[in-house]
Amino acid sequence: SPPDNPLTPEGIALGRWLFHSPRLSSNGQVSCATCHEQARAFADDAALTRRGVSGHPLVRHAPALINLAWMEGLFWDGGAKNLESLSLAPLTHPDELGNSQLPSMMARLSSEPEFVERFESAFGPDSLTLSNLLRALAQFQRTLVSADSRYDRWRRGEPGADLSPQEQHGLALVQRRCTPCHTTELFTDNAYHNNGLDPDSAFGEGEAETRGRGRVTQHPEDAGRFKTPTLRNVAVTAPYMHDGRLATLEDVLAYYRSGMVPSFTLDTAFQREGQSPSLPLNDSEADAIFSFLHALTDERFLTVEALSAPP
């Protein structure tokens, strides 16, 4: 955690309560957890959810929230640099929590004794401020740590934690074929890549969300590039890609084998001279990768009470 927002039990508890509280939304019915469900590794099962205050579909898939403490750049395009600024976007977006005027939101929260009491418990007297609200949410989100999958227990050499030969073959294939994008124990390089989803014509211009990283940098070479998601808990975070266009893991593997389209920013890892872009995998290799990806599911992370809605 950063020096200006150290983790404290009180700050984490407040952030947990705020994350699950619908009173942060303009209509009092939507919380952060509405679109980030713990059982789905804090992701959403809709491609473009309509669960926000407006009922309108979002333009991007709600991403999983996993190991955010070590993520460099947040959102699909890296539009937020840290967890303290991350929550401003969903709080104010008209289709998410819908608080168009943050001072009005804070005045409403300040009128509720429970909010005042909880903030003072975490940050001291007269502490119900927007800054402290963002700090508390950031503290809680830094505790969304997933490191207890069967793969992790096997890596640590814990008794009874085994990977089958097929799963170990899948791990070797991920390390050989899916890096550098899905690298390190985070299973992401924290970078942005064009993995062949769309042709040049789909990238849009200016602030268009389809531009991916290019929307933030305004550099042509970043058009169509999106943040590499972690593979941890990937078996429970369907649908996939920044717009949720792929419904299942089987669809994802089939896409990488034969569904890519060329574009001027396509990652070099997928370019094949004289051939369509792809990630060459035979049926046996695809099955092994599929098997290994399920070994990255952290059941404790999906169910532990410390991350769920508090009483």
C-alpha cells in the first residue's frame, strides 16, 4: 500500500462496507458488488451489464478484481493509475452508480449517522470526505488477494496438493505459448496488447472506448490494445475479452487457434508470415491448457467471509 494510505483494520472494514453498500449509488439500489460478485472472482456474468442505475448496457465488460495491489494501470485501457482514483469513474458514471455531482453525494452520506460513525472509526473526527471514501475503498480492494488455488498449493509443495500430468503439461504450454502476456505468478504482464479481436476499422477515434489503450494515450500505435487480464480464477469469470464477446473458455481457446483478424497494431506474437494470425495449438494442447486453467481457481477467494458483504 502507498505511504499516504497504509492498510488498517478499520480502513479495510470501512472499505468492505462501502464496497457492498447500495447507498453509494444515486438510487440507493446499486453497489460496487452488484457488478463485481465474489463468487465470480469479483467479475460479472453479463457481457455488457445492465445492472447499473440507468439500466443501460455498459460499453465494456466489468473486469474481475484480483490481486489489484500489484496491478500497474487499471481498467481495460489503463485509464486509472491507482486504486485511490479508480472508484471515481464508477461513482460518477451515469450508467453505473450515477452520482453526477459528487458534493451532493457527500452531503447525502454526511446526513446519515451510520456513515459518520463508520468514517470516524476508521479515520478520526470530521473524516467523512470524498478522499477518505476513496482511500477506504482502495484499502479493501488491496485485500482482494488470490493465492490459494490448487496450483498455488502445488507450487508451495503442500501435502496432497497435486497437478495431474495433463495439468502440468498445460502449465508448461502456458509458460511457453502464453507468455510474455500471461507471465509471472500474477499471470499478467500488466501491459496492453492487440490480440486480434477486430480489424483497423473498429478502433474508432478520439475517446472511443474501442480504441483501448489508444483512448488514453491518443497514440495510433496503441489503438486496439487492451490490458492483459490475469488467468487466475479465469474459469469462473466468463464471459471473456474487454467486451465479453466470448462466452466460454472453450470459445477463447478456439478463438486463439483460428479466430483472429489482422490489424496494424496486432501483437507480433500472433503474426504468421503468409498465414492468418493465430496461436498454434493442436487439440491435445488446447485440452491441456483448458485443464490447467481450472487449477487456477481459488475457492477460498470466492467464498471467504472477510471479502463478502458484512453483517
